Amino acid sequence: MDALLVDTEQCYRDIYLMTRRSPKKVIFAQSRSAVEEVSLNMRRISERDGLLNFYHAHHGNVSALYRESAEAAMKAENKPADVAATATLELGIDLGQLDQVLQIDATHSVASFVQRLCRSSRRESPPRMCSYATENQSEAAHFGEEVPWNLLQTLAIIQLYAEEKWVEPPQIPRLPFSLLYRRTMSILYSHTELVPRTANGRGARRTGQRIHPPAQQI
């Protein structure tokens, strides 16, 4: 099911109602800021309606503690939980019995669409995804800005997979230095007090909420 949403409040209200229809859902968005905006609005609407708040955010800037809390909530049986996420929940993490996936705006690739769609796959029922296409409501300066590109891209991705059975071939980098860099920085940040250099060329040591001159710099 696809919907072209022209009102932000209507969009969040519709997503909220979808989350209330079944206990476990993942709401995929295309950026960290969009994930935070979705989860914040879900909590706001829930509080306004006086109902239980069980919404979580999951992306690379969320601390490991909060990400693990969201994952545990999704795995917990007989308890409702919904998570707004980026590609961090696309694959590799067990989410238990997921009922449905909601997708806000078109994915960046057909492969990403398939990964997210199959997240809700069960043996007794086919996977289910509800896609939302949002568009800029500012006055268009030319015809190109009036075209609902998000909707068209969403439909094209669905058609490529459903009708053509086409998915981008995997691209495996020969020397994935970016992955090595991210893992190295993650380990250093998690297990040491080292931080990157600041704009003025100096570093800092993390000790609670205070900033001290560093013993070492990276």
C-alpha cells in the first residue's frame, strides 16, 4: 500500500494509527534526523491521546545502550514496541516476530527495499510493507519541482523488484578502508578516553561532563 501524503500532521497521525494496529513494527526513514522526528511525533501523539508510549529510535548516533534497549523491546513477547530506524535495523539484528514494516520515502536502492520488506516475513504469511511518499510543500519555481519524485521513485523500486525481479548486484570493495576506519574509531571511543582533534588542532579527554587537555591526541 502506498500513500502520497501532503500534510505533515496527517502523515504522522496515519503512521501512528498504523502502529496501533499490531504490536511490533519498524518505521524506516532515510536519515537520522527523520528517525528522530518520527519517534518524537509518535510519542507526542501517544501522550496527547493518553496511551502507552512504546516508541524507540535506532540509528548510528544513538548510544549502544539505547539501541540495545530498543532491540530488547522488539524481542520481548506479548509487549508492544515500535522502532523508528535507519539502515541500522535493515539486516543482521534479530527483531523477533515483526508484524509489519513502514517505509517513509523511497529507499536508496532496490536491495535496501528488499531487505526492509523481508524483515516482516513470516512462514505463515507474506511480508508486509506500507510505503509513504512525502513531498516538499513549498511553492514550485518550475515544473520539475511539481513532480512527486519520492512517489515515482518508490513505485519504480517496487516495480523493478515485483515485476522485473531485479536487484542491484552486490558491490564488495577490495579494500574497505572506510569500514576499518569506522570500526577503529568506534573501539577507541568505547574503550579509551581518546577523541578526535578539534577544529583548533587540539584534542580533549572525555571524563564525565568535563573537558580536559589530552594526554594523547589522535
